[in-house]
Amino acid sequence: MLKRVLLITMLASTILFVYGCGEPGTMEEDIRPEDPINDNDGHPAEIEEWIENSRETFGGQTRLYNDELYILVTYGEKPTGGFDVEIAAVVEQEEKLVVTANFSEPGEDEVVTQALTYPYDLVVVEETDLPIEFVATGDETEIPVIE
């Protein structure tokens, strides 16, 4: 009897494991790449220069380059480490492309690097003519749009 219970438990666990490891449900409208690009490696020189010139500014901006839309959200110059920005979603809606970025600041008791930092996130999507709307979540309430 114990063997039967153990066998049924193992079978149920295996089924749940296989089911849980399946492809996650995704919204078709979410066009954010699985692995966002957030460093300068491999970008065209023009894009690297754009990132470098933008890093001290807080805001969201876009740049078309070779039929791709680069979406950059910068958090500006911060006095320490522990600040972060992550583009959480890029969702195509009926008449606009909504870019949601999550901002976080270090907690009061959090140990952080004592150096100036310039948090940013960058994603690359297919070119679109839709207007872009930036939405902030987390420790910020809005994202200034940089033209």
C-alpha cells in the first residue's frame, strides 16, 4: 500500500512539474525582447554615443536606427549604487506603444556602493510609427519624455 501511495505521489509530482515547466502564457501585444540589451557591447557607435550623452538625464527617449527602434530610459546621475531602472514591458496598444519602466531606490539600511551611478535600461524593437507613451512604476510616478 505504501508503494502505491508513493508511486501516485511521484506521478502527480512529475505531472505538475512538467505542466509547470511549459511555455508561460504571454500577451501577444508584449513585444519586449526576452533578454533586454542594457550595456554598450555590440551597439553601433551612434547608439553608444547616444547612451553616453543621455546617461546624466532622467527620462525616456527613442531613436530609430537601421529599421529598429531603440527605447532608452535613463534614471540620471545618482549619488550611490542601489538605484535601478528596468523596462518592464513594451506593449502595442491600438494607437500607441506603451513603455512601462520600473524604478527602485535603495532602502535606508541597504549597503550600497559609494560612487556616482547612472542607471538605465535599453530595449530594441521593430520600427513602428506609433506614438510612444512612457509609464513609470515603483519609486517614480512619471518619466519625462526627452525629444
